[in-house]
Amino acid sequence: MIRCRHVHLLIIALVLAATALSATPTQADPAPRPNIVLVVGEDMGPDLGAYGCQDAITPNIDRLAREGALFTRAFTHCGVCAPSRSGMITGRYPLCYGG
């Protein structure tokens, strides 16, 4: 009975040692990935200062556009907002899932 306990302890120690050895990093960490934030406005057209609309007062969105990416040639595959968002999120045409 005593020998079995020692065998069990030895097996547990070997498993823990193997786990610790496999968890050590072997390569340098890759370059940090960029932080990406996608801002989608609900039922909103290009009536923003960033797109040249003189009547729109949108300083925060304009600053985001200056410091980030502004899409000037974007289009949609569906004229209704919900299927368009679903298509953008899933990467599939709305007709594929009943939209």
C-alpha cells in the first residue's frame, strides 16, 4: 500500500514537471497587435463634418476620423440597416441566412 502511494506521488510530480516545462516560452513574444474599434452608427448617412457636411457639428466623430480610418468608398450589399450589419458581422450575404 505504501509503495502505491509513492508511485502516485511520483506520477503526479512527473505530470506537474512536464506541464511546467511545456508552459515555458520558447520564442520571443510576437509584435503587439493593434487595437481596433469599429464604430457603426445606426441609420446614419454621411452627414458628418468628416465627410464634408457644413451643417453637421460632430467634433468627436471628426476627431476619430482624423486620427483613425475614414472610409470614403464604402458600400452596402443591402439597403436595409439590420441585414447590412448582419452581413458585415458574419461576412455572408443576408439572403444566405434569411435576411
